[in-house]
Amino acid sequence: MDRRSLLRSAVIGTGAVAFGFTMSREALGYPAQTGPSPYGSLQAADANGIRLPSGFTSRVIARSTQTVAATGYTWHGAPDGGACFPDGSGWIYVSNAELGSGGGGVSAVRFNSSASITGAYNILSGTNRNCAGGATPWNTWLSCEEVDRGYVYETDPYGNNPAVRRAAMGRFKHEAAACDPDRKVIYLTEDESDGAFYRFIPDTWGNLSSGTLQVLRETGSGLSWADVPDPDGSPTRTRKQVPGTRKFSGGEGCYYTSGTCFFTTKGDNRVWAYDAVNNTLAIAYDDNLTSSPPLTGVDNITGAQAGDLYVAEDGGNMEICIITPDDVVAPFLRVTNQSSSEICGPAFNPAGNRLYFSSQRGTSGTSSGGITYEVTGPFRTSL
């Protein structure tokens, strides 16, 4: 029996799978299984090459190396992680640039209440491989460097304040961040094959200049958090400093909601659910535990008002897949004729009726070919 069949048999027999950790009652429906999307099947590709459910439309917001419409600002290459922020009656979408050699950073595009673009500008530059990150409750964007001993930068989406390097959040191959306002911590993923899962506890919530970096570890008695002795990561990398550190295969996206931090790992195509209330860990999705899995190459993750998760693919067949609160996984959209790219930066505007994302390398397959999109339609806001 191969690994997929073996693990799927375990799911069928027990309703959940535990590998050295405790399953909470809320996790008994995990892992998600293939089923029909609440939005129906994908239609034929539109003029932008995107297959969407009926009633949804797409438009191109920006293209790398080209001027953003109605502005004089040139959009960055290799667009990656992103988020939306309220701006009066409009909103702002920020997008990382995953470029090396000091070419990384963050750009922002501003929309008015009718979704017309009114401006675009830079909020961080001179950094390296800004991959994902996370929004804070105080409306800043944490941009993470995906390089060895990389930093987290706190940036201002509104363009009023300079970006600040937050060294206290540790130096490692950062991927994503998710704020937990209930416990006043920030979860962090690490893009290494033996990466760790971290949390940062600021000395003062809302001020990231100082605090304690901790790593999740696993012992005979279960999961616990331990202080990282040297967050600077030199000479010993942060993921190797604490005995019993729980290892994850290539940490990617990270999203917190209602007591649970969902995060993805690309090495095993999993979506994890860390129950912060009960300090337990569950597998919310695994392509080896799902019949005819639609989601592969898991990467960035975000959530919608109804409780649906949206997971972007790096590879696979260039889809954003939905995982519903009743643990059904299905394609939501597919980008066609861009097989040398990846989908990045999914984020909803504050009203929850527009979804933004990028194809990092577009149709050209190069970092200068990135395309940032908007999808509009009848997104559900409640179940």
C-alpha cells in the first residue's frame, strides 16, 4: 500500500489523523475532502485567460515594468504576497516584490469607493526576496525576506511613514506572518525543508520594536512554546537552537482567524491548523489524504468573511482553491497558459467583494512578466 492509500485509510478509519500531536474536537472534520465548490464549476477562460465560476469577472490591475493605469508609477517585478487595507471609503492593496540583489520591496495601489485606481507608490525598497508577510490590526504590512537570516520589515500601506526593520522578530528564511490579537502574538513561517513554526510576543502589543521570539516544539507531553535563545540566528540558525523543535517541510502562507492559525507547507502539500486556544495541531488538508486532490503546490493562504479559506498554488495547474468551513476543497479559479508562473498574494478588499492576486511571472515565465488581477463577483459573506 502506498503512502497516499495508507494515510487515506487512516482518515477513513478514525475521522482524523494525528502524527505526534493531539487532535481537538474542532478538528474532527479534517482533513478537507474533494467536493463541489459553493460557487459551481469553472467556466471557459475569459479575455484575461482566467477560468471563473459563473457570475464572476476579472480585470488586470497592473503589469510588471509597466505604468499602473492613471498613475505614473511603474509596477514592480515578481509580485508576491499581498494584503488589503481600508482607506476611507476605498482601500489599498499592497504587493511584495520577490527580487534579489536589493531589488525587493513593496508597492501599493490605491482604489476609491468605486474601485477605480487613484494612485500607486512604493512603501519599501532595497530589500531582498520579499515573499509573503501579513497585515497587522493597526494597519501596517509586515513584509518578510525569504533569504537566509532575512528580516521582517514593518511598512506603512498609506505611504506616510518610512518602513522599519523589525530585528526582534528574528533572522531566518521568513515567509509569512499572521497576527493573533486574542493572545497578542504574531505567528511566523519559515521556508526551509526543516523549517520551524514561530510566534513573536511583542513587549507592547502594537509595537514590534522589542519582544520575545518563540518556537513550537514537540515533547512527550505534547506541544509547547520555547524561547529562541538567539533570534539573530548566528552562528546557529534559529530553527536549530531549541531541542524538540517541531519541523515543517517548507513553511509558506499563514492566516489567523477565530482562534486558529492556518499555515501551509509546500514540501508535503499540506494546510495545517494550529488551534491556539487548545494548543493543538491538525492537518486541515493533505493531497495524500484527499481523493482526486484539486490543490497541489500549496502556497499563500487567506480567508473570506464566510469562513472559507483560499489557497493559491505555486505550480499545480495555477489555481486558487477554496476550503469551506465544512471541509470541502474545490477549485475557485484557474489561470490558463501561464504554467511557468505561480499564484501569489490573494487578499480581499475590506467589503469582501473583490479578490486580488498576482501571477508572479505571467505568460512570459520571467519576473518582469508579473500580472496583478482583481476578481469581482458574488462572494458569500455568510453561510
